[in-house]
Amino acid sequence: MPNKIRILIAKPGLDGHDRGAKYIARALRDAGFEVIYTGLRQTPEAIAAAAVQEDVQWVGLSCLSGAHNSLFPRVVQLLKEKNAPDIKVFGGGVIPADDIPGLKAAGIKEIFTPGTSSQQVVDYINQN
Amino acid sequence: MNDLTDKIIAGDIRAIARGISLAESGQPEAVELLKDLYPHTGRAYLIGITGPPGGGKSTLVDKLIKIYREQKKKVGVLAVDPTSPFSGGAILGDRVRMQKHATDEGVYIRSMGSRGHLGGLALATSDAAKILDAAGYDIVIFETVGIGQSEVEVAGRVDTTVLVTVPGLGDDVQVLKAGTMEIADIFAINKADREGTERCVIELEQLLSVKEMDENTFLPPIIQTIAKDNQGTAELTGAIEKHRDYLNSGGRLAEKRKKRIQDEVHTIITNQLDKWAALRLTHDMETRENLDDIYSKKTDPYTVAGDIIKELQI
């Protein structure tokens, strides 16, 4: 059996809205991926540590609190420090268009904003 | 590969994680890795936590991790959740309850999809436990998928099996039934603040009172826990310790582990024979013709199978 694609879905920061994260987790499950769901209010440190232990190829971060500009790049940075720069990070949530270039420059591969279909996310993972 | 072996033995988290993925993939390199690691295994104590879905297994495991960490033990957790038979995907969510330990370097938690395996574990769970054992983890906890009445595999893979149940699942005939109720070294009645706990205790006691026993039998203790409030969890680790002492006396642990080795070798043989037979039946032209001959009643399945088995010279 070839290596199955494993994706960690995490919610960094303090907002308690996990409907989007659960929706995308389910869509990824239905696309045949193994989704490790870590729950609400995770620190970037806990997310990066879990990603390494779980040997995932992707980390999907969801944030609706507005703290994405500090939290998302922090996860990328911690993965580098843990000798896991190959684990790719994508993000979703309420993210202003103006913030996206900065996040991508910080190493986040893609940002999915409200209105993105789950199929678009699945296709993106399969193509990258 | 040697590099990976050395890193795993040195306890490198990334290497452990990679090793487990390799074992899950079933690639030939996995066998080489496990062979190299095997001399370094045997020190970890293996604990199985099993029981019905939603019974509180993950929450209990979270509390067990805390207790073992206070004892300065390194803890590995292998938490299995079901894989979808339709998409092959899975949501592995046991980690949610244990995520507070994510940054503790003495704790390694790995979520595993069952990937079509039906006994309550994943096919690679025992191999993953060997990797953690070789990496120096003192305790390795197997958390099964939520089980029903017949998934008993875990009992053959660990040293101590804890069956987590909850009050109100059924009457006293349920506990008399064969299967999962028979595999417990320890019963944990979780959510023991709920109605029906007392009755649950009495029914389990009655079950145990009709068990055939002699002076060598370990009578499974019944521990009441409320995992979310961390109640009864110290009693539970105490009971695990008592069972461990019991196994350690009179060579019982060695006996149990030798039985496990026999099962393991048996499994490896049957898996390889299974692959061989599948290949033989699908790729050999003469065999394909024989199968057609069975259909037209020129021969029968028993003769054809017997002839193929003869090739193995057994």
C-alpha cells in the first residue's frame, strides 16, 4: 500500500468556531485522506509537535479570530525548527485578501477563504 | 535504513513517526527496519484500553498519561479509529482528548486508521509498538476502536487489558456472553457518576463469581472511574500495577509473551501464504484453467487446492 495522505486539521488561537474545520475534515475524509483532528484552542507549539508525531504531509489551520498573521507563520517556523520543513501548511477562515500575500511569503502554501468549496481544497491537496 | 534505525533507537521523534508510517505502508523496507529494531524491544510494558464507542477510552488514556508522567515514565500511545470502508479515509479524533500532552517530549501520541482491519486495532499497531519500545518508551498504550462484542484482538497483543464499560448498556445476560467480556484483566466502569453504576458493578461481580478459579487465577478488579474528573484513575493504574506484579511472578509474563510470539510468527506465515495464494490463483495460466475445470465439474476445489499446496512441499 502506498503511503496514505495524512492531514492534521487544527484550530490555533482562541475562537471557538470549529464548524468550518469539521466541515473540511469530513470532506477530506470522504476524499480518502486520513484526517487527524486536534480540536479547539491549540497553541502553534502543540500543533507543530502533533504534526511531527503524526507524520502528516499537510497541516490545515483554521482561524476566525483575526490572529492568523501571527499564528500561521509561527506554525511554519516551528515545523522548520523541528526539522520538518517538508510538512506543508494551508490555512482557512476569515482572512482579508490583503493579508494573503504576506502569509504566502511566510511559507503558508495556500489560503482558502469563505466560499471555497470543499472539492477545491481536495483538488488542491491532490495536485500538490 | 540504518540511519533510520539508529535515529529511532536514539528516540528521534521524526524518525519514530517515519518508521511507523513505513510499517503502516507494508513495504518491504518495513520488515528490514523491524528486524533491525527487534533486539532492542521487550522493555516496554504494553497496556490495552478497549471498550464501546463513547465510553471514555481516550479521556481515560489522557489521565493515565498524566499519572505515568508523574512517575517519570515515557509514554507512547497508539490510538486506533475506524477507516471508512467507502472512501478509505478516516477522521482520527482520539487525540483531541490528549492534546495537552502534545508538547511533552516524554509522550508520543500516534493516531492510526484501522485501514480495513477488523479486530479493533490496525494491522501495524503491534509493529508501531515495537518501534516505540525500541525508542525507549516505558509504557505503550493501545487504544482500540470502539468495540462491540467480538473484537478481542488487543488481548493477544498487550500485557494488561483494561475493558472500559459504562453503566446502562444492558442486563446481566450481556455480561455473561462470550467475547470481549472474557478478555478483561481489569474492568473500568467509567462515567460512574451515572445511574446504573451499582447495578453494573453487581452484574460484573456476579459474572466473576461464576468464573472457574484456582490459586493461580487473577481475579479482574472492577474499578469505578469518572475519567473527565480524574476520579478513580489512580486506582486504575494501581490495578494495572497489581496485574503486572501478578504476571511478573512465576514467569507468567514470559509465558504470555512467548504465546504472543507464537501468534505473531503464525500471523506472518499466514499473511505471506495468503499473498502467495492470491498471486498463484490470479497469475498462473494453468491454475486459471483448473478453476474452469472446477466449474465444468471435471475436478473439484479440494483436489485443485491440494495440488497447489503440494508445491510448498509441506
